[in-house]
Amino acid sequence: METRQSGPVGRPRGFDADEALERAMLVFWEHGYEGASLAGLTNAMGISTTSMYAAFGNKEELFRKALERYTEGPSAYLARALEEPAALGVATAVLAGVIRTTTRPAHPHGCMGVQGALASGDSGREVRDLLAAWRNNGCSRLRERFQRAVDDGDLEPETDPGLLARYVTTLAFGIAVQAASGVGREELQRMADAALRNWPIV
Amino acid sequence: METRQSGPVGRPRGFDADEALERAMLVFWEHGYEGASLAGLTNAMGISTTSMYAAFGNKEELFRKALERYTEGPSAYLARALEEPAALGVATAVLAGVIRTTTRPAHPHGCMGVQGALASGDSGREVRDLLAAWRNNGCSRLRERFQRAVDDGDLEPETDPGLLARYVTTLAFGIAVQAASGVGREELQRMADAALRNWPIV
DNA sequence: CGAATTTTGTATCGATCGATGCGGAAGTCG
DNA sequence: CGACTTCCGCATCGATCGATACAAAATTCG
């Protein structure tokens, strides 16, 4: 006797939720949280507002999920960079990753974590704080990685891991702003190379 | 016979336009172009929408004038820094100025030129481009200043002024993002000191 | 004074904002 | 089959958006 695969009860979804979330992420990335309208979002996602609310809750929840997707997708270079064996390699990989992601052709320029809601009106305050925490989290993970490098002897004992992390993230966020302004990939990479030439900056 | 001072014909303005513009600048600085509503702006300015439109044109014109005021006010450190005698002094003054302005207590954190409209919806596209040009102009003026330093022998002949300008502005924009995220003044200053310790970065 | 000019206060405009109500469509269950 | 559950298309909600119409108020000019 064959056990039939039992699908979920009710009418099945007429769209791919992952694909729709990817489209929403791109819209948020390009226009920011408040700059992305429900009409623009649902139009890009190819679904109606009803379907969006049923599947994702509301606009803010959609943004939160889009940010998670961004973190694990375009921004995954950070997690990979943290696994580099040496501190300099970590810093180099972070900057190279930021530059590649923020200047990719056919993708929005800049970083969603920076331009998603750097300043906002009342309706975007929570998302703005969420992104601030997202950025600070990136800095913290980098600091912890550099602390480990100090503990392992990769970095001199007197080096300040927090200062190095702040330096690298400041460059990363600055690169994101430059990319949003239209600055090209090659120029940014040359600048990043020079910025890490005297590593660690102490 | 006394010559009477002849004022402008018509009912005189009941508010100080400079003071109102200052208030509007602060609102744009804190909430960004699209995040600042007409109601919030006019409320902070202490005038009605009618008076705002009569005095400044419309929201976009108001922002342009607020940006000019920001350039000559909170952002005046750039013009002063360019007059420093040595290239290192210029870079040091730019970063110190950015840090002071973006972390001033009782003022909005961050830089109006960065968070005013880094990403935007359709209605903010022109302002977004205006700010991108504003940022690129800052980088260009810095590059010209470093070129002069090369010509004067202050910097080695083989140094790339454009690369140095891109480095300093990237740090400046990154600092603006960090300040918007709540990072403190002292930590940013320590980081900036370290970033310029190996000047010029070649 | 009265005519002309400009500003101000109030009230409101059409458009768009994010978010929902509702009935029919499309499936799984018994 | 009929009952049940879920999703979708359409219409629309109240609030807010930026922007104006209109008339009274306040000033200069003749």
C-alpha cells in the first residue's frame, strides 16, 4: 500500500515565496525602506498586496526577511571573510567583498544595510534602528575575530582589535556610500589596497 | 527734509526666513529628504505651508537651500581644512571636522550630505542625485588640493592625489555612517588618528 | 484716504500611503 | 460528492502625502 504524499490543506500558493522575497530585497536595496512603496514592491514581486500580507505579514516584516536574505546572499562575504586564516586576509576579504557587492552591474549600487534606512521619518524608525544594529553587529564580529588574532599571536599583543574593526567597517561603509554615488569598482579597489598596505595601522 | 527708508511694498514677512531655514535644515538632516514631511518641516519652522511655499518655492527647493546652509554651516570645516598648509593637515582637519559635526550633542547624528537621500523613491531621485554630486564635489576639491600638494613638493611626485582624496572621503563618509549608528566621538577620533598615522598611504 | 501689493490663516485638493474586507477560486480532507 | 481550508483578485479603507485656492490682514505708494 502506497503512502500518499500529503500536501498542505487549502489552495496552494500561486507564486514562489523565495523568488518574491528576492525581488523585494532588490527593491528595498535600491530605494530604501521608506522609498519602496507597497505598489512598487508587489509589482516587482509579481503578486497582489493581499498575497504579500498573507505571506510576509506587513511591510516591516517583509523588510526584515529581505534583510536576512541580503545577509545570507549579497552580504555573505562577511561570514566567509571571518574564516580567513590571518587578520590581514580577513580585512582584505571584507573590503573586496564590499566593493564587489556594492558595485555589481545589474544590481543596485551601494549596501542595503547602509542605504536601507540611514535616516528616516517616524514610520521607519524601527527599521532604521534595526539596520544600525545590523551594522554594529558586523563591527562586533570583526572585532571578535581580530581579538582572536591577537590571542593567537597573529596580531601584536598591543594592537587594539576594536580600533581595527572600526577602521575596516568605516572603510566598508564609506565604500558603500561611494558606490551609491556612482564611483567605480576599480578605483575603490585601488583605494582599499592602499588602505591596507600599512597593516595593522596600530 | 528726511529721506524715509523705503521698505518693500506689501505686507511684511512675519518670520525670520534664515531662522526658519535653519530649522528646516535640522529636520532634513535628521530625517532625510523623503523622511521629512511638510507638516514636520513647517511645524519646526513655525510657519504655515502657505508661508513656506511663498518663501522657498516647494519642498525640493527648500531642501536645496537647506543643503547650501548646511554646506556653509556645519560642513564649513571642509573649506577651512583645504586651507591647511600641508596635505596631512588637510586630511587631519577634514576627518576631525567630520567627526565633530556628525557627533555633536543636541544635533542630528551623521552627515546631511550622506543620509539626506542615499537611496530614495521616485519623488526623491533628483535630491538623491544632487547629494551624490555634493559628495563627489567634496572628493574633487580634496583631489585638487592634494594635486597642488604634489606640485608644491609637499607630497612625493609619485603619489596619486585622486587615490588620497578617495581614501579620505571614504573614511569621512564611513564616519558619517558610524555616527548615524550611534558610535561615539572619541572612538571615531582614535580610529581617524590611526588611519592617518601612515600618511601618505601611497 | 483708496489702490496696489504681499503675507497669513484656514480649509481643502487629488494622489498616494500602508493595510483590509469580502467573495470566489483552488486545493485537501472525509 | 460536500465540508473545510487556504489563497487570490478586486475594491476600498482612513491617514497622510505635497501642494493650492481664497479671502482677510498688513504694509507701501499715490
